[in-house]
Amino acid sequence: MFKNIISKQEQQLLSTAIENSKNVVIVAHVAPDGDAVGSSLALRGVLKNIGKNVEVVMPDTLPNSIMFLQGASEIKIYKNSQEECKSIISNADTLFCLDFNEPKRTDLMQDTIMEAKAYKVMIDHHMYPFDFCNLVISYPQISSTSLLVYKIIVQLGFDSYVGKAEAEAIYTGMMTDTGNFSYNSNDSDIYIAISQLLNRGINKDEIYKIVCNTSTIDKLKLNSYAISEKMEILDGGVAIITLSRAELNRYSYQKGDTEGLVNQPLGIDGVNISIFYREESNYVKVSLRSVGEYAVNQIASELYNGGGHKNASGGEFFGSMEDAIKLLKAHIQKYI
Ligand code: 5GP
Ligand code: MN
């Protein structure tokens, strides 16, 4: 069993909020990943099993690779049905904000979240949580929000409401936020949790296959092209990869097709920082990864209006690909 993760007082506040709520709403960050969706669906499942009305609202669509999770297709997408989502969020008694630390990360949804009258609970693992929730449960040292949610569920005494579907959701989030337990994954509690989730009947090998190792010819070719033709290694052990809209289109890019690409260059001896730039319709999405003491969240926040974890961050650059790279090259000395 785990040690208690939240204080007795927080536990009391949380239990009371859940007990007194008829409508619970769960929201997570834009471009929801395995951890955002996994933690949300796990909490949704448990609260539904307890008998609550629960809705999950995300700013935009989910990657196909996690649509197998139970409840994924019932998640409301704010971008696609704004009025309905606004009304759901406004009518929440308790609003859980999962896997993000500042309202900005929910994109179009932020005003609705800020204006909601609900009791707001943040459960997250990013550094420097903003002060916009009534109850802030923030543990940057925990590798995924999914593991944190699981620990809280256990502490609240709700573990008997964790079925196979909820276990799959938790496992998915734990797996994706640690690169299938290849970084940020030396905490022994992770493996205690996995053992308990396996006892709920999950098939971890199958989940890995569905989420991380399902490809198409185009996807494989796009990733190979990116590495063979578009990777540059800068002095100081910084790898950069860029993909323009035209290049993405050439390989019929689908959301999620470049997931994991940014990690690849870190396998090269001497590469400590890897940055992947993907051109979107009106901005460049930047993904950053590093090893050890190199803090890419600093680069993300200082150059690309973003943030994240020390070794895994992201941001956005509103300008051309060329200018995004120029900016990096002008400042990279500071970070290496
Ligand atoms: P990814 O590169 O997979 O999109 O993001 C890696 C991590 O960086 C995410 O888990 C999240 O913590 C953070 N992140 C990604 N994009 C942004 C962004 O635009 N702003 C902030 N603050 N964090 C981001
Ligand atoms: Mn996360």
C-alpha cells in the first residue's frame, strides 16, 4: 500500500466536495495526451461507479490511439460544441482540473472554467501551479497525473470502485508520461500501482501495442523522413527536427503520427536536448525533451510561450518555422 498522499484536511475537503456534488465535471488540457485522458477517464469511472453524474470535457479532440479507453467517445469536445460544453461546465458542483497547472492550458475553455461557480480541484504534476482552484493538489515529483489520481482514489477508500476500465485508463496515463517507464520512472510506487492494476485484469502488453506501437505506412515513412532528412545536430548536443505543413501533408499526417519522434535523438551519444518543430495552421508547435540536468521547460517558457516538466516540455511559436529556429540559435548558448 502507499503512504497517504494528501493531508487529512485535504482528504476531508475532497470527500465533502464529492459527497455534496450531484454534477461532477472533469476537464484537462488542450491537445489531450494519454495522461490527461487516462486520469480523467479513471476518475470519471470511479465517480460514476459511486453514483455521481460525471461529464468529461476536453478543449479539442483526442488522439486516435487512446480512443480504445472506455468512455473516451463520450468525452465532450469544447471546440466542436461550445454551447453544450459551456453549460456543462457552468452547471458543475465540483470541477476537477486534471494534468494542467494554469488556465491558459485549456485554450478556448479558460474563461468558462474561470467563471464557473463550481468548487474547483486541481490534481496535477506540473511545477508552479497557478492560484485558480479552491483545492490545489500538485505533486511535480510524481511522474503522471494518472498515478496521482490513483493514489488519491486509494486514500479516499474508493479502490473497490476501480474496475478493469479504470485500471486501463490509469495504466495508459502512467505509461505515456514515462515513455513506457523509460524516464521519470524510478519511483517504486509506480510498480506497486502496476501490480495492483494488473490484478484488475489489464493487459499491459496489449495497451502498449495499441498506444505506442501501432503504425501506418505513411506514419512510419514520415518519421523516417524526419530523422534522415530533417534532423540537425547543433553544437552543444542539441538535436532539432522540423516538419513543415507541406511535408506533413505529403505523408497524410494524422494527429499523433509524430508522437515520440522528439525522444529519438536523445539516444545519440552526446545529444542532451532534442527539439521538434511541427508547423500547424497558424503557429509552430514545439516539443522539447532532455536528459539529466538540462531543463527544457526553461527554453519552452522563455522562447516559446510554454512550459512543462524539466525533461519534457512544449510550447508554441507564432511565426514562421525559420524564425522559430533563428530564435533558438540566438539563445541556445544560455541553456547548454
Ligand atoms: P508534448 O511535447 O508531448 O506536446 O508535451 C510535453 C509536455 O510539455 C506536456 O506533458 C506538457 O506538460 C508540456 N507542454 C506541452 N505543450 C505545452 C504548452 O504549449 N504550454 C505549456 N505550458 N506546457 C506545454
Ligand atoms: Mn501529465
